[in-house]
Amino acid sequence: MKKILFLLTSSSPFGADLSILTNVNYLRKEKKIDPIFIIREKGKLEKYLKKKKYKYFIIPFYFWVSKNKRLH
């Protein structure tokens, strides 16, 4: 089983993150992967990961895409 790290940007499991989780659930069930997640904050997504007994880390990060031309 391969360990794969996933970086999820939302604090709630919706949209693209929900799509990723759906695929991860299937692949884990089939014993193809052992997922590890990085999430940016506590919230509904953290509760979901706990419920599924997934390994995760909370590491606050900011989006790297900005309207501003300068990054601070």
C-alpha cells in the first residue's frame, strides 16, 4: 500500500476536496493507498477525517494565488 499525502484547502468537505475524498475513500477501501492529509484549520473537514480515522496534520497555510502583483 502506498502512502500518499493530500493537501486540502477548504475547511469543509465540498467541491474539489469532496471529490478527492470520494476517490480516497474508494482507494483506501480497496487497500491501494494509505492517505495522509494536511489541512489548514479545524472545522467540518477535520471532523470528517477523524470519523474516517484518517491520519492528518493541521498546518496553517495561505493561498499562493493572489490578486496582488506583489506577494508579501
